[in-house]
Amino acid sequence: QQSNVTSYGATAVAIISLEAFAGMWINAFLVCVLCIFWVKKKALNSNEKILLLLGCSRFCSLCISWTYSFLSIIYPNYLYVHTVLQLAVFFQTFFNNCNLWFSACLCVFYCIKIANFRNRFFIYLKVKIDRIVPWLFLGSGILALAIGILAYDIAAKPHCNNRNSTAQGNFWRTNIKMDKHFFPSFFLVGFGYAASFMAVIFSAVFLLFSLWRHKRKMQTNSMKNLNMEAHIRAMKSILSFLVMYSINFVCLVLEMVYVTRTGSHMAFLIVVFQYTFLGVHSLILIFSNPKLEKTLLRIL
């Protein structure tokens, strides 16, 4: 089938491809280096396990999202082949939610591992955190899978009702009633974003409070503590993620507004930022880890 691409569509594909491949390279580097560490040490600590799964989910998310964007702009009718659209929506939703929850797990891990509170429950979590992390992975995967299956089912309905469509644009621009079919999907995605976003906020607030209290105690006792550096390093990582995640959350809300508007430049800008987020934050995580940073600088 011959494509009918406008100059705007070609520019959009070029920008999205550049961002997607840059993000995939960054996350592939993260995954490969951690796998090498795993082979050499025969084990990974909990922080490295979270980073490994986060890198994998982001790499897969970028691959699926880029493929979907490419087809929707260059060959939109290919999305109407039986089950292609549903599978694209399923995998995109699954990996996006894995990314969200693994990111939240990383923030919660930093908070529990580094912050100091005398609460019994917090102390229990601090002692057991390495055993809790695999269960967090399992819960995140099950939740992402459940939302992905529901998204698959939701995507199948308009696909069946519109199978003979000859739309010349993105799937989201067809003439079906988007509010009716996709509101449940928006609600599910919004729930995932909101829940993981709250986990990030609480982790950042607790860690910030712990840092402030620890710093005040050090100043009172006129003493230095190496734990202070760990607090600051983790706080920078969480705050950077909090800022980007906040913007990403706003983008999700805006996406619900602009996704049904044909040719919306705002929708394109939202997609551009979401691609940027998956690469830039992984790069920040690499530079916040001395071993990963050293390896990256040696390659460059």
C-alpha cells in the first residue's frame, strides 16, 4: 500500500524517530551494563534490579510506541488489520504501566533504604526491603497486565465497529465516538498515573523531611556523617524524577483533551515530551550511579 504523507507528517516522524532511537540507545546501555554486572558478580542488589527492569520496560515502551506512531502516520490503514491495533494497544499500555510502577518502586526503595525514622513499621520495611522488592515487581507486573488486557478489550470494540474505515490519518482521528469508547481506557491510564505519582510524591516528601532533620541534627552536634551524601544523591534523583513526572502527569491530562482533535499541534508536543521523558530520566539515573556513569564516560 502506498503511503500518503504530508510534510507535517514526515517532520513528525523524523522528530519522533530521533527521540525514540536516542531513548532506546540510552535504555539499552542501561540494561546491557547491568546485565554485564550481573554476569560478573553473579548477583544484583535491589537498586540494580529495579533499574534493570525499568530500563527493559522503557526500551520496550519506546519500541512499541515508535512502531505505533510510524504506522499511524505513514501507513494508517495497517492498524486495521485484524488484532494488530489491539496488540499494539495492549503492549503499549502494558509497558507504559510497567514503566510507571517500576519508577514508583525505585522512589519508594530510595525512601525506605535511606530515610531514617523511628517508627516500628518503617524500621520493619527498612530491614525487609530487599525481600519486599520482588513482591513489588510481581504486583507491578500483574497490575500492568490487568490494565493491558482491559485496554485490549476496549480497543477491540471501535475496531470491530469501524473495520471498513478508510481514514487517512491516525487511528485516534477516525469518526467513531471517542468519548464513548475510550473514556474507560483514559480512566485506567489515569488511575495508574495518579497512584504511581502519589507514591513518588510521598517518597520525595518523606526523604526530604529525613534529610532536613538529619542535617539539623548534624549542625546541632557539629559532626559529619557520610549518610548525608547518600541523602543528597538520592534526593536529587527523586526530585529530578518528581519534576519530570509532574510534567508528564499534566501531559496525560492534556492528552485526554487533545487526543480526539485532528491535526492538533498540542497533541504532537505531548507525544514529543513523553518520548523525551523515557530517555532523559534514564540518563539522569545513569549519571546518579557512579558505576554506570564511569562506564558511560569510558564509552563516550
